[in-house]
Amino acid sequence: MKYTKYILVFVLLISLFFGTIPQKSVKKTEYMLDTVISITAYGKNAKKAVDEAFNEIKRLDNLLNAFSPESEISKINQNASNGFVSVNPEVYHLIKYAVGLSNSTFGAFDITLKPVSDLWGFNTENAHVPKTSEIEAALKKTGTENLEFDDNSSAIRFKLPEMAIDLGAIAKGYASSRAAQTLKINGVENAILDLGGNICTIGKRPLAFFEGIANGGFYKPFKIGIQNPTGARGESIHTITAEEDICVITSGSYERYFEENGKRYHHIIDPKTGRPSENGINSATIVSKEGALGDALSTATFVLGKDGIEKITPLCDLVIIIDSENKIFEYRKD
């Protein structure tokens, strides 16, 4: 019995010396925002915090999903060609933020491309290459300059008929940051969130007791792998070490695509051409503190390619491009 006490005292002293007693993890996975979402959190309040984080993601999915007839985005798309439509202030400000990012990326990120992307039918049974005349007609219904805003009533109007917006290229990033904030509010100090390739970290990964002793401390930075564009799902081509809270968001040609007449067509549309972007890269990864920013910039970087990287690097911490030959290029903010 006395040896058990000594062992417990030894464990406590070692734990205090190295940091803290190892924490149990809670992991939860659900399908929302048209993707698989997984959250792993640590600590005594982790289960409640993770549940609250998923409630927050569900709330945002209900607001932002352009393919849900009850969402705020659908409300805009159905009515804004006929006049101003007042919407949830949070949605209103996210749309204005997205338009600002469109201006900052010289139109490479554009939430008004829905009429064009719908033609291609990605993730539907009707995926196909549209006629050139159809693409040209759809492009005439796009452009963030054709959105009009009324700050007093949080209202939006389309200047053109048959316009439509889709926040799919920013919603997951925004939701990841909101979910991370929810975890923190509920007392979580260490967690990792994966919203379909949109990764956010909080703190560091707690280690098991003996792993912590071997490591010289009970915490280790999360390591985030970047998908090998030409490899099997889950195969990393590059790894990022999260020394602080960060968001790591990737856009790639391997995510959503179809093949027609022996050619692959991915879902990232160039706003200038109305066709899948062809800039000699397979993926673009953004590292930033803010999920919405990283999500939008990953799309913009993919569209701009290496030649437009100078437009992106001032806006974030790190850009990683995997080119068509699977070569890795890193660009950091000056």
C-alpha cells in the first residue's frame, strides 16, 4: 500500500515538473457543410465543448448553405434580383468581407460564380462540360461589383437578373474559426478541428504519460499533413508544425472533379474564363490565423497560380503550392 502512495507521489511530481497530468481526448465526427467534420479536444470539459462546437457549425450550415432552400443565402438568391433583401447581420458582414477579399485578390476569389459552377454540375449526376455559349451567358450574370449593400438594414440587392451567390469557398473556413472560438469559450485549451481539409489548431497535443516523459514534456505541437495531390487519400506530401494556434486550408484539383473524353475537370473555376483554372498547380495551401481568410485565399491562390503569388503573400503567414509535377514551393510574408 505504501509503495502505491510513493508511486502516486512520483507520478504527481513528474507531471508537475513536465507540465500537467495528461488529458483524455474526446473525438466527434459528423457530416455538415457538405463535408466530413471531425473535432478532437482535450480536458475535463471537452465533451460539452465539442458538442457546442458542432451546434455552432450546424447553425452556420443552416445560414450559409446555398443548396438549402431555407438558408439566408437561398433567401438572397431567390429574391435579391427584385430588390433589397434584409438578412442575418452575421451573414451580411461575411458577404461584405468576401467581397473585400475578392477585391484584394483582383477577382480570383468570387462568390458570384454560382451561375457558372451550376452549369458544370460538380458533385451531381449531371456533371459535364458546358457549351461555350452557355459559359459566356452565365459569366454575364456574375461580378461582385454587381452586388449592392445597405448597411442600415443589412440588406443586399443584385444589380443583374438571375445572379446568385455561393459562400462555399469561405464558409468552412469561417465555421472552423467559429467552432474553435466556441471550444475556447467552453474551456478547451488544446484541440484540433478538421472541416473537410480546413484544419484549425488550439494549443498543443497532450501526450500520454510515458510518451511525455520520453518527450521531455507532456505537450507536442500538432503536425498537419498536406495531402499528396497524386497519392492515396491521407497520404501527405508535406507537413506543417503548429507552434501556435493556426488554420491550415488547402484547395486542390483532386477534391471534386469529373472526367469527360479522357480529360479531368476540377471544381475550382477561374472567374475570368468560367472554366476550371489551369495554372500548372495541383494544390494551394494557406496558413493563417483566420479560417475565413485562409479558405478564400486558398481558392484565389489556386486560380492565380505561382505568377500571382505576390498578390497573396501580403495577406497571410505562409503559402504552399504543389505544382503539376508535385514540386513544393513555399512563400512567406515579408
